[in-house]
Amino acid sequence: MSEQQHRSKSGFETRAIHAGYAPDPMTGAVIPPIYATSTYKQDGVGGLRGGYEYSRTGNPTRAALEGNLAALEEGEAGFAFASGLAAEDTLVRTLCRPGDHVVLPNDAYGGTFRLFDKVEAAWGLVHDPAPAADLDAVRAAIRPGETRLVWVETPTNPLLGIGDIEALAGIAHDAGALLVVDNTFASPYLQQPLTLGADVVVHSTTKYCGGHSDVVGGALVVKDLELAEQLAFHQNSLGAVAGPFDAWLVLRGLKTLAVRMDRHCDNAERVVAFLSDHPQVTEVFYPGLPDHPGHEIAARQMRRFGGIVSFRVAGGEQRALDVCARAEVFTLGESLGGVESLIEHPGRMTHASVAGTDLEVPADLVRLSVGIETADDLLADLDRALGGAGG
């Protein structure tokens, strides 16, 4: 089956397993080798085999991952990086120039905010926050003639806000800007922003794409071939590429993405139902809840509602810290999207960099990355953690 057939005819699970690589013609190996090489023998000066000359510019293992990601996101080109932030920085350097303006989510991932506020700002890039769920606010934050990117996370981190990708694409395009969607929380299985009008998809492949908490990586996927050419130039020039072993790990993770995401969602729904009825929980953030303000939009643009759950506890910040400390099956740690469940305090951990800004998160907030363990064990663990905190 050709690559084009994989993209246009095959189901998601089939593409996840097969797209980007055909069995090796010499050995029949069904899994891409880890091409741990920095350079390649040329058949005469300029006589490249398969176009490979130096592994910063291109590596067969990385190419397999990039082709797979493009197929899963229904794009034309994918690019794999050493981290999600490396992908974001390369995108910004490709598309923006000093003096340009970017609209960010008002509860953006702390690392993304730090990149724009501390690194890109020194380069001359200006940014303003706007709630991704408020189309009028996003429209008002745009500076005509200056805004180059409208940046959206949906669901957002950590408050699980939902942005209407199709509507946001229209707003961005009307202003002559591009819509960038960080699709990390949803994963390509639950949502394909390019099909809804987005121009660029960003991933921290560290999270659900890798799925096993054993690799750090990032990715960009686009449909526009001219933009793809520009990104390829900057990927090579800036050099923050995924190494072959890291690319292999992410590619391995993608093969089971669909089955993992279904279990993440199953378990998250159980956790949400438990937390919603718990007397020590004052608020639950999850787009699958019918009363979530973005529920209808999420139901329209997502396959399911994801594995991330945030909640606020009665008693303030110390109670939230106590819950994090008492959990046992939920491991206290940053990151998300692995097979194991994680618990964290965003205000002190992942979002400490936005303290004192408009993006500051509630001090009594706890974020869960719900893994694929036995659901009853997860509920019992939360019950102990909350009971202990409330006792």
C-alpha cells in the first residue's frame, strides 16, 4: 500500500502502525532500524543514497517518524525535534521577525509562556494573552498588521479550556495570521487540527505520542508545502533535531496510541465521576462534563475528551499540596501522557514560571494525568489522598 493510500483510505490505527515506513527490502524488517550514524557514504561527490548526507539534515529513523506523524495528523509534512520547546522555537524563528506579535492562550503551558516571555521577547517578539474559548477576546487581542501567529492549546494546560479550532482559524486568517494549535493534550488520535483549518500542529511527543515516559521530543506538522520547505531549512539550520533512538521510541509509542488513548479516556471518565461527588473537591475541570463551557465544541472536534483532569480542593493551597503528597498510585511528578498516572501541583510545579502574571493558576489546583492502570486502584488512591487531606 502506498503512502498516499495510507493517508486517504486507511483507518487511524492502520496508519499508526504502517505509515512512514515499509518493511526493509533487504531483510524484511517490519520495524525501522535505529540508524545510529552521523554521516553517509556518497556514491561520488553529490551522489547521495536516498538523499541522506548528514544526520542533522536527515536520518532514516527520524524520517519514518516524521512521515508517520504527518499521516496521523492528515498533513503533508512532519518535523521531529529534540523537545516540544525546540519545535516551538524553530517554528517561531521560521515565521516571525522582531517586532511581530503573537496571541497566546491565557493559561498556556508554562514552558511555552517562558519561551515567549523570556526568550522570544528579548529577540523583539511581542505577545498578549487571550482566553482560547473567548473568540471576541482573541479577536480583540490581534494587532492588525502585526499579529503573525494565533497560538492555541485545546484542551489548555492545566484548566482544560476548549478553543473552537475552526472559528479561531477563521479569525486568524481574516487578520492575515496563521493558527498554531498545540495538540499535545488531545494527541493525533483524539483531534486533527489541520482538518479544521489550523496551519501548524505542535506536539510535545514526550507526552501521549511517546506514551511511556522514556523519551523527550517534539514535532511540527503542516499541510502547506511552501511552509514545509521553510521549516525544513530552519530545522536543519537551528539543529535541534530528534536523535535516531528518540525518534524510534516515539514511533514505537505511536503504534499503540489509539488503544492507549481509549484506556486513558475510560479511566479519566471514572476519575471525573468520582471527583465530582467528593466533598473535598470544589471544582472539576474536564471537557467531557456536560456543564463544561467548552463541552459542545469539544464533542464536535474531538473523538473523546482525553486523559487529563484538573480539580480544586477545599482548604486552599496546603490541602492541594497534601493531596499530591499522599497519593501513591498517582506518582508525584511533572509531565503527562505516560502509561502511569501522575499527580502534580501546577502552581508550584509546571506553571511556577507564570506566577504573578495574568496566566497564574489557582493555588488550590491539582492536575492529574490519568494513566492506564486498573481504574479501581486509581479511585482508591485518590480517596485515600483526599480523605487524608481532609481529615
